Amino acid sequence: MLDYKVAPTIPHSREAEEALLGAVMINPECYFEVSRIVRPDDFYIHRHVWIWGAFLALTHSHTAIDSLTIADELDRLGRLAETGGPAYLTSLVCQVPSSLNAIEYASIVREHAERRTGIKIANQIAQKAYDETIKFDLGQEALTVATASRGNSQRIETKDAASEMINLIQSPKFYTTGIHDIDDKIGGLFPYELSILGGYQGTGKSAAKLQGARKNAELRRRVLLIDLEMTAAQTWFRMSCGDLGIDMNAVRSDRVSAQAKGEIINRAAELAEQYQDWITIYQAPMTPADILSAAMIERPDIIYIDTLKNLSGRPARETTQGWYDFALNFLRINVAQNKAIGAHVQVLHHINRSTFKENRRPTIQDLMFAGESDADAIFLLYRKPDDYMVVSDGGIKTVVPISWITDKSRFGWTGEQEISFKLVNQSFYGMNRREE
């Protein structure tokens, strides 16, 4: 009896591909997470390649992903009928086990794609090994295997790199921190970069953000505020009271005069007129993908995100460190380095207090779980514990020294600079007393 061996099937999982597509259609926000794992050509079934390509096209055009828009995009490409039409798209949604497992489905699809790539490369190497008419270099073939999965790299021609550098020199762009003494040290904030502004609670991070935003707006730079801790109204309230030197809590608890209330209202209207073309506010909830969409719409020069821990979209099974790493990497690559935007992105981050940390200056090690490796610059604000206390006569300190610590800078100065913080006005100025 002849021993017939059944040829092994080409590695793929129809079920995983269908589940992944259905998961994205149910929860489009997960697309940005799973797109880190899979590419269109990782799908084995042709119509799935076309559907994933439609996801990609819709995302680039800032169009929502749903059955109707996908069908419209496939129809535009002449692929709708071949894909199976709207009925097939609906079936993908109906049979997905759970959209919460999208990352697991993507991992299965990617693993099968790597197996197919391995088979393809192995066959190519085997053909070369059998062909004695050509030189066979095992080391070179091993290098081919090692670099086979580098499909996400972006090759840049040397002339293009030089051209970009020349443009940066001839037409420099930089933005202010809002504090003269700090700009003198670090040179300012630059496009295509991401920085982290960290510190313990009460060190003035949000105040520094607002001061920088306003100064850049006054220099005719377009500012995008992603306020994830405060509402837009609270931000405006804070600026209005700060400008007038009126205690915000006194206003909130109705312990100010009618005249003071009128002044605050008038100041708010003046600020609205002053910044209407230069400051745009988006408030929570916002995912990293939402921020990318907002940046593509607004095309700002500088983006402030307050704060990292309040970003939405964290998968249920993702660790805090994994989520921070993903979020910062996404914001740096897809927003800060996006040539269509060209903005500087500054992300605010709270450093948690502890008995161990309470009386010492923060360091970059305090951000080890905040995606610090993805930042081009890291700034830390430090206010001595004694400066949170009342003075000896029972009054409250109105001006306190703050240490601005530049703990990381890819291209510039690192060190510590002391500045002053006006508590009532919520504003900073340099120690040389130049008002900001």
C-alpha cells in the first residue's frame, strides 16, 4: 500500500482574521492598538487584506470606521462585491467572540504571517543551497532571516535627510516655555519633539502649561490644549482669576464682592477675544488616537496634554507601564513626528508622593514607569516641603522658589534653574525679576 502524506496547509487562521476585523468594527478605537501588531499583508485571505486596507484608508482620512463607511470605501475601490458585500461585513460583527480580545486575535494573525514568511524565506534559501552555480553564503542568508520582519522601518535617502537639516537651519522654528530664564537655558521647545513636564502635586505644572500656552499664542503660535483634568470652563476660570490676583476658592464659595465677580466675567470675555484664533481646548475623554485626530484637524504648533494618567483607551489587561510606553510612543511617532503636523508635544505627569520621596528632589528615575525613554526632553518642577507651609506670622507665602530641573535633553542643556512662582496669580518669572 502506498503511503500518501497529506501536504501541510499554509499557516493561517480564518477565525482569528475574522474575529480581528469584527473586533475593530465593534470598537474602532482598538484599531490603533492592534495596528502596531498587524499590517494589511499579514492577512492570508484576500478579502481580509482589502478590508484592513479600508480601515487604514478611513483612518488616514479621519473617517469613522463602521459597516457603512467600510462598504463605501470598498465600493470606491471596486472591491465591495469581491469582498462579499455588506452582508459579509455584517457577519464579521455578528460572529466576533469579544472585541476585548482584539490584541490576542492580532497576535494570532501576526504569528501565522511570520510562519508564512519563514516558509517563504526557507524555500528561497533552500533553492540557493541546491543551486551550485551561485555562491552560497550562510552568514548572509542568516542576516536575511534576521531582517525579514523589519517591514515597519522607513528608509530615508541621505539627500532628503540633508535637505531637512538645511530647512531647519534656514527657517528655524521654536516655541517658548513662557519663562525667559528657562528659554535662555534650553533654547525653547522645538517641533517634531515630545517633552515630559513632571513633578509632585502643587508644584505648578498646570500653571506652567497655561503660561506657556498663552505666551505662545501671543507670539501667534497655534496652541492645542488637551485638558484631561479640568474642563475648558475651569481652565478659563483659572486664567481669569489668576490675571486679577483673585483667590479661585473664594470665588467658588461666593466670598467675593459683586464687583470682583464682574471683573472676572469681563476678564474672561477679554481672554476669549484675545485667544479665539490661537488657543483651542479639547477636554476628556481623549485617547491617543483622539489626540492625533484633533491635531490633524487643528494643525497646532504646540500641544499640551494634561495629564498622562488621564488618557483614555487603556486596554483592560494592559499594565500601567505598558500603557504609558504605548501612549508616549504613539504620541511621539504619530503626532510629534508627523510631518503633516510638525508640532511640539508636551505631556504633563504627576509624580506620586511617598515618605521616601517627600523631602528630596525628583529625578528621571521617578518617571521610569511613565514612558520616559520616548521623551526628547524631561523637565521636573520641585518645590521644597517648607514652601507649602504658612509663614511665622500666620500669613500665607505669596511667592515661592521653584526648581526647574532639565533632567534630559537630546540636544541641549541639562541642569537646574531656580525660578519664582506667584501663588495667587499662578504665574512664573525668572529670578532676575523680569516679569513673564
